[in-house]
Amino acid sequence: MSAASCSAAVGRPRAFDKQTALEKALEVFWIKGFDGASLSDLTSAMGINKPSMYSAFGNKEQLFLQAIEFYENRPCSFFKPALEQPTAYKVAEAMLLGAAKNMSDSTHPQGCVMVQGALACSEAAAGVKEELIKRRQQSQEKVQARFELAIEQGDLPKSADPAALARYLNTIIQGISIQASSGATEAQLNEVAQLALASFPRG
Amino acid sequence: MSAASCSAAVGRPRAFDKQTALEKALEVFWIKGFDGASLSDLTSAMGINKPSMYSAFGNKEQLFLQAIEFYENRPCSFFKPALEQPTAYKVAEAMLLGAAKNMSDSTHPQGCVMVQGALACSEAAAGVKEELIKRRQQSQEKVQARFELAIEQGDLPKSADPAALARYLNTIIQGISIQASSGATEAQLNEVAQLALASFPRG
DNA sequence: TGATTTTTGTACTAAAGAGTAAATAACCCT
DNA sequence: AGGGTTATTTACTCTTTAGTACAAAAATCA
């Protein structure tokens, strides 16, 4: 009988939409990083006061963690669909072209918040930095598992090294993130993606 | 009659070595980024008090700029020697293997301070972020110029696109920086470098 | 209507941030 | 030795930081 999913609210109802506020917070963290985003930056973007933020999300660190959780699962993410492509080559292609398009997209901040949210940072951000590293690692492992499957299925040669290929792909995507956050265009990033694909083994 | 180069000091002599202090400051910025490095972090690593820092370096931003100026010109930099390799392929190889070795080297912080010093940051860091972007762009242009020379010299095909190749190389190096700062080993990064080299055109 | 519960706005706290004033200390030059 | 100059130390400024106390407001429940 958990009441979690029940929206029958007792007490004064929340005056803001939690999801919308979270998306606004994500945008601030994306642009400024964990250290660079102050609570004033966050709450003013979210359109709420500090006590509302603390009561809804916990604290700055938990707000960040919830923001990146949403980021990884949001509909426009290119990562998960790419994994479902039928061959390893097509997975790599979808990832790289998806990264090129998505990270340079000007409808949201450029680059990848999983990379730039907390890279070199203060001790206060050590926890979120570790979480980002863990999640990037997990992404890489998913790609590796997909490539291992591809070897079984015969669309990657048996001689291929799935771990190395996954790291290679991740490295280029992370490089594309830096390029995008420095102002590179989708066209420029597509050229990079094409060059990177040239050394990707095909079935 | 500029007295700049003259070391004949009048007044009380500085009690610390400016260069050593600058290297300590670089290390702090490298690990924590501009936003994450506080003046206390910096001055305690430098072994001096704040007024000594301000009188020797100006302010936090100028300290950062002087630190990255040293970083780019320090003897163990792999970038400039790589540019002097005799062919474009060898330039790319020296860059990638140099990046893999250098950025994972545990005698200093991992990754590249030109990337992680100020990526997503506060407004206070906007100036240093722009400076880092500018310098990364300049590095890329130097590589591009080197590849244009290689086409002239015949060790890159006339059909090669020097700008795209330079961006490709830079992207991978920046990706390697992220990987290194997340704990990747030199061996792992070498594998990435080898895969990246596979799609690099040879004369 | 009144009791209960939760959110909201304002105002606050304590700590840390960058940067500075001013007195003292250590050197050179005469 | 004494004057000029620069560095160092201590103690301070003012602002911003993350986080919170508390009273008023807005809903449900009885």
C-alpha cells in the first residue's frame, strides 16, 4: 500500500511542476557545471525559492543527481536507440552521428552534461564527479556488451576487441562533446564522425 | 634601458620561487578547475600567503592564465615535438601516443588542463574559458597547417582535408583527456590511439 | 467550521569566497 | 648607519555561498 504513486495530495499543493523545474536545473548544470552553478542560479532558473528546492529535491547534490538521471533517460537521448541498431557498424554510426547532431544542437546547451557537469572540480563536487565517471563507464560497458553480441552474430570479426572498440567509440564521443561545447558545428562534427568510422571494422 | 631582464633586486627579496609557486598553482587548477580552486587551495599549495600571490601574479584569473602559459610551453609537452615529425602520419602518431602517455602519467594530474581547466563554468570563469577555447583552436590550426604542408610535400594525398583531419586528431586527443581524467591507463589509451590511427591516411 | 498537513516567502545563519590595508621585515644604495 | 623600496604577515573587508527557521497560505479531512 505505498502511497508514492497516489497523487491525492494532502496539505498545500506544490505550486510548480517538479519535472519542469528539474529540466531548468539540468540546463544550468549543463552550462555551468556543478561547481559553477550557484543555488541562486538554479532557483532563479527553476522559478522557485530555495526552501521549495530543498523540500522537493533534497540539496544541491541530489538535485544534480536527479537532473542527470533525467538527462540520460530523456526521449531525445541518442544513446539507447543507437544500441539497438542491427550491426556493430551501424551502432557506431548511429552513436557518432547522433553525438554530432545532438551535442551541437542549439535548442539546448552544447556538449554533454555527463562530461562537463563535473570534470575537474572542488571537493564539494567529488561525489557527483565519481557518479559521472561511473555512469560513463557503464555506458562504455553497454557498448562493449553490444559489440560482444555482434561478434557472436558475426557482424564483427572474431579478431575484434570489443572492449577496445567500445573505449574508442566512447573516447570519440567525449571528444565530440568538448568540440561541441567549444562551438563546433554539426557539419564539422559529422566530418569527425566519418573519419572515425573509417577505422571501424565491418562484418 | 628596460630593467625587466635585470635581476638586480632593490627592496626585500621574494622569499619564494615564483616559477615553483606557479607550478603548484597549475597543479591545483589542473585537478580542481578554475571554479573549483579556491584561493586558499592555491596559496596553501603554493606555500605563500594571499598578498604574496596578488603581488606576484595579479589575481586568480591572471594566475590561471600564467599557469596555462607555462603548461603549454613546459619541456614535457608532447605537442610541439610531435608537429616536427617528418610525415603527417608520424605527426598524428606522435600526438596520439604522446597524449596517451602524458595524460595518464601519474607524476602529475591526469587529463589536460587546457580541456578541464574551465569547460562548463561560472560567469567568473568566462574569461579563462574563452582563452582555453582560443588556445585549443590555435593548436588545431597549427596541426592543420602542418597537414597542408604534408600535402605539398606529398606525404598526404591531395584529396585529404587538412582541416577535417586536424579536427579529428584534436577531437580524439580531447577524448583521451576525458578518459585519462576518468582513470584510464596508458595501455588502454594506446589501444584507442592505434584504432584512431587506422583511419589516418598515409602518403 | 476547525484541525491537519504541506508548501511558500521572507529572513536569517554560519562559513567561505576573492581581494586589500597597514604595519613590519629584509634587502640595496649612498 | 640611514633612506628607499619591496615582500611578508596579520587582520580585515564585503560579497556570496549552501542551507534553514518560522510564520503565513492553501489545500484535504473530519
